[in-house]
Amino acid sequence: MEPMSTGAFARVSGLSRKALRLYDELGLLRPAAVDERTGYRWYTADQVDRARLVAWLRRLGMPLARIATVVAVDPAAAAAEIRAYRAEIERETALRRALATLLADHLSREDEIMTAPTFVLHAAAASDRGLVREAHQDLAHADAGLLLVADGFGPIGADMSRVTVDAVLAHRPGSGEVLAALRSAVDAAVSGVEELPAGDGSGCTLTALALSGDRLALVHVGDGRVYLLRDGVLTRLTDDHTVAWPLLEGGSLTEDELASHPERALLTQALTPGLLPRPDALVREVRAGDRYLVSSDGLHAVLPRAEILAVLRDVPDPTAAVAELVRRVLTAGAPDNVACAVGDVAAVG
């Protein structure tokens, strides 16, 4: 195959000579040959597709280390990795949008904040070991200002969940900038998990809601979920951090089909020693009458969405609602631990 000079290859591939030198040094795009005397690099036409892929991924802003992973795998796996990266970009963009909205509202409504209505949650939580698992590693908490669920996994998953819940409760948000406070609580949970033994594959997920004034903040890592029931309509507010999730976003799976997918529980993010999670986060205004459900995957992977909606819609008391949700999971076989918290928003004062 006729060799191409560095300049010719740069023009065809859309990469600069400087970029080609860097990608050679990093092992992303080795030249086909190097002149031993001059050090001049030569490429071939069959390297163009790989070079263009590297160029496109850099335009997306993908880190070089991640590009190395994409170009090293087969096309199907590369496509899945790119979809996962796109989902991360969308989550980060949504977070920035939420933070920008919160800051703009705070500055433009400073006088209104002092007279904003105050809300509380009438809330309850429940958990159960289920009918198959030997250990109970899911925890749930609910009170007038906070709902959270932690789902442990691995040999010390129960310890991971307990440390996580204790850290969030010890640093729970008060009044003021509720999202920043909730993120600080999650940071404390990450620090607590880091102090536990690493290397055995243990960790936990965390999904938490905190209410302050008329604002509710959400922070989420893993495959727990938050649902909002408003005016009879059930809306999912979180994405699953799993390998299979991009298939749902891409339209290849329905939400019900996702529940039985073999990679639905293979996490891409969690609280685990040695790995720094990037939690999803958002802030939204609440309304009196809103009902929020926080659940571990032991609930929403077992009960169809229609059944969850029926319980949330038809069982008015939060304590009775969480009990009914757990009862239905047990009736359906409860292959995993289950935890859930329900909070109804009510105005006070």
C-alpha cells in the first residue's frame, strides 16, 4: 500500500501534524513506518478511518484516555461507549442548566425568597431483604425534609449503605442553597465509603431528595430512581447509571424491557472505594400535592410502571403506600433487596 507523508495524511484525516505527533506518543495512532535516519513518519490509507474517528471524538471533547478505549474495541462496543459518553454530556449539561437557573432565580427573586411558601414532606420509608438474597443491603430514610435510598452490593455492601446514609444524615441540608448542601452531604458519603476496605467489589448507590422552602434538590448515583406523581401523571426524574441504559435512551428498549435486560444492573457509577462518582443533580420547584417516590432497583425492576402508578395514585397515606409497594414486590418473588421512600408535599404556614 502506497505510504502517505505526514502532511498528506494530516490533510486527509483532518488532524494537524502536532496532533499526529501527540497521538503517536500516546499510542492512539501509530504511523505505519518511521524513517530511522530522519524520524519522519509515514502512514497508509487504511489508517484514515481510525484517524478520522480520533478527530471526531476529540471534537466531542472526549478525553484521550477514553478515546484509547473506543478505538481499541469493535464497532458495536465503540458505539455503546460513545452513547454512554453522550449520556454523560447530557447529564452534565442538565446539571449546569439547573445550577444556572437556580442562581438566576436566586438573584432575580431575592425579595420574593423571603416570602416564598414553605413546604414539608409527609413521608415514610420501608425496606425488606426479599425472598432470595441472604443479606439485606438496602436502606431507606424519610422525614419532613429528606428522602433517600442506598443500595449496597458486594461482600460489605451493607456497611457501604450504612456509612452512606449516616454521612448524608449527619450533613443533611438545612435552609438556603439546598442543592449545594445536598452535594456536600454526598461528598461526605464518598469520604466515608473511601475509609472502608477497597478491592472486594463492594459499594452502594445513593439517590436522595432534600426539600427547603419551595425548592427540592435531587442528587443521584447508580440505578436507584426518583418518580414524581403530579396531577395523576407519573414521571421518572432520574437516569440509571448502567451499561444497558443507553439502549433505552436510543430507543432500542422500552422501560419494561430494560427491567429484564442482562446488563440492566451493571453499574457505570456508584459510591465505591477508589472511584470518584459524578452524581446527577437537579433542582425543581415543588407544588402542594406532589408525591415523590425514591426506590432501589429491587422495586422498579420487579414492579411494572403501571403497578407503581396504581399504588402511588390509589393509596393516599405514605406509610400505607410504601408497605403496599413492598408487599407487591414480595408477591412478585422479590429476587433482590427492596427499599423505597414516599413523600407527599404539603404547604405549611
